[in-house]
Amino acid sequence: MELLLDRFEEYIGEIALKPSDGGRFEVTVDGELVFSKHATGRFPEEEELIRLVGERLGA
């Protein structure tokens, strides 16, 4: 998560971790789901996550 803050410092006000059940790992940007471990069955690669968040932010 630190990489996201470093890369998109001017766009991101906060990163929040929310506990859930069932081993979910989901990333949303402004309420829009950009990655779901539940849907893909895997964790994202670092660069993949940076790309997905960047696309959503228009950065």
C-alpha cells in the first residue's frame, strides 16, 4: 500500500483497511471496485494494482 501512496500522493487522501470474512481482498477507488481477490482467486501483483488504481484515477 505504501507504493500506492508514493505513486499517487496527490490523488489519494487515505487508504483504509476494512475487516471482512471469507478471505476477501478488494480494492475500490471512489466506491468503484478495481480488483477483487474473490473474483480472480488471487492477490494482485504490485504493478498490476498500481496500473488499475492509476487507470481509475486517470493518472
